[in-house]
Amino acid sequence: MDWKSEYKYLLWLTGIFLFTYFMPVGNVVFNEALYSAFELTRWYAREHILLCLLPAFFIAGVIAVFVSQNAVIKYFGAAAKKWLSFLVASFSGTILAVCSCTILPLFAGIYKRGAGIGPAINILAIILTARILGLELGIARVVGAVLFAVIIGLLMHVIYRREEAVKATHQMTLPMEEEGRPLWQTATHFFILVAILIFATWGAPEGSSGLWAMIRKFKWWLVAIFAGGLAFSLIGILKIKLMRVVAGASVVAVSTLLVPSKPLIPFVTGIVVLSILISFGDEESQAWMAESWSFAKQILPLLAVGVLAAGFFLGSPEGGKGIIPDTWISGLVGGNSLGANLFASVVGAFMYFATLTEVPILQGLINAGMGKGPALALLLAGPALSLPNMLVIRSVMGTQKTLVYVVLVTIMATLSGLLFGGLF
């Protein structure tokens, strides 16, 4: 037997055995952390898998199949103008101001088509920060997010300039793909799916009046309108047979009539119907389904492991306690020392934040004595990274690039926190 090729499996098996052998079952802290792991996983499945990730997989599939490689390379490729790449990425992040996990399949889609590396910006989260945590912290987050997108993107480009140069040379030699359909058709199909994703995940605002509350009230009607648009797109753009689409739409309509008080059921029914329709469509439609399924297979298992680990170590948003006590965290992030900012950056990098949940979590930590500098460090590192995201990013662009990206985000967040804490 060749142990050089088998030692990794031996180490994994040994580690799992030792953990299970010495597992302190019955210990109150351990049991609560274990409960929190499953509580977070259940919450994640209910709040994010169906409404966020499944639509995002289909959108990623559209990018991988329908969006021409030339268009991706033009705006995001290794040889693209960096300021243009960051501008387009930031604008995309503004439109897709939903859960950070939703970005993962979309990132995998454009990276697979030849995109370079660099983060995007979520403007909705920044606005909420300024509203709840104060204008100073909101402005600091805006500046920090923009600097992150530019500086980290440039640093990744410089660090991997040789690889990027080879990639750019290769991309320049690629034959020009012929567009299978007019750009407006692809864009229409893409933005219908994006609109369904955005309105399906529309959260409840603080007040009960105003535009955001109105959208929240009628969000499922808006989803239904865009779902109708998707049906027309399947017929007119993807050329799926009319009677098949009508039959699928009828199934969704019946599920809506049977359980009108539970809109999630017709939403899931619609996803199943869409999967069946494109699985038995033409070659292009089948390729869309194949790519979407490929992203799901790659990302979902890694996210599940990451969410379980995050819940076990750091607790759940429903109040469950992790193995690491909250008092340790709040006690280590007071003041504005280098250690406090670094610790906040590291905790933020590994902790899972659903979009906008970082604001109330941070509000509680600030009330417990967290300094302004570490607060900003956590705000910048938290939504940019998480343990589940790291696992998925590693599977897309490799261990080395992921480690470099994580280190850069942590360093940038720490320095930003130090500077902000020193000024304010």
C-alpha cells in the first residue's frame, strides 16, 4: 500500500474517531453548542435554501450557459480594465442585495466563464448600518467597502499577475463566440430570474408604512407577475413548447389555490416545474439544468458543513450559544487595540452572517462594550467572509487563493478598524 497517497484519509479517520471517542456528551455547554449547530442549520435551510440559493443556482446556470464568454471576459476577465470590473461588480452587488450565500453560485458562474477575483458591495446593508448604528459607522462602512473592492482586487491581481497574464493571453486567443440570440433576450431572461429572487427574499422593514413595507406586503404578487414573465420567456426565448409551459403553470396555479396561505409551497412547486421543463427541453435548456445542478452539488454540501461548524462554535441567531462563550468575544473586542481589531476581524471572517443580521448582532455587542474600531472591523470582515463561504470559494478557486483572500480581508478589516477607532 502506498501510504503517501493514503495518509490524508488516515488522518481524517483518526481525527473523527478521536473526536467521537472523547466527545463530552452530557456536558451542558457541549450539548447547547451541538443544539445550536442544528438550530442554525435548520434556520438556514428554512430562510435561505429555498428562497435564496435555489433561484441563485438557476441564475448561475444562465450565466454559465447563456451569457457569452466574450461578454464576461470583457468586463471581468484577467485583461479587463480593473476600474471597470470593480464598477460593474459593485453595481451588481447593489442589485443583488440579498443574502451573501446567494452570491456564491453567481461568483462560481462568472469565475467559470473567465472572471478575475474581487469582492462586490451590498448597498442595502450599508444603508441599514447608518440608520441603526449611526451615520459615522455607516459612512465608514461605505468607504471601507469601496476600498475593499478596489484594494483587495488589485492586490489579488498583483499577487497572481503571472497567472493573470497567462490567463489574459489565453483569453485573447479564444475564438469569438457567436451570440445564440440577441443580447436583449438573454438580459430579459436573466433579470426576470433576478427579480424573482429579490422579491421572494424581500425582508420585513422596521416600520409598517412606506415603500419598503408596501413591497413586502405585495411581494408574492410581484413574484407571481415575474413568474408569468418567466413563462413567456421560456416560450418565446427558450422555445419550450407552449403546452408544456401551460401544463406546468397550471400545476403551480393549483398549488396556489390549494394552500393560498403558504406561498412557499407554490414557489417550490414552480422550481420543480421549471426543473422538469428545462430538463426535457432542447440542448441549450438541458445544459442550463446541468450547470445549475452542477453548482448545487458543488456548493450545498460545503455550505451545510460550514453552517454546522459555525453554529457549533459561535451559536445561532435564534439565541443558541456556541462552544465559544459570548462573554469571551465581547470582552476581547473592547477598546481599540490591535488585538481587539484583529480578533474582531477573525471572528467576523469565520462567523456566518445572513445579510442585514450583522447589524442587530453588532448592536448587541456595542451595547456590551465593543469599541467602534472593532465594530467596523467585524462589519467589513463578516459579510465579506464566513466559514461556509470559505469552503465554497476554496472549491472554486483553490486553497492558496482562498487563503490569500482571507488573509487580505482580515488585514484590511483590522487596519480599517484601527484607523476608524483612532479617529472616532
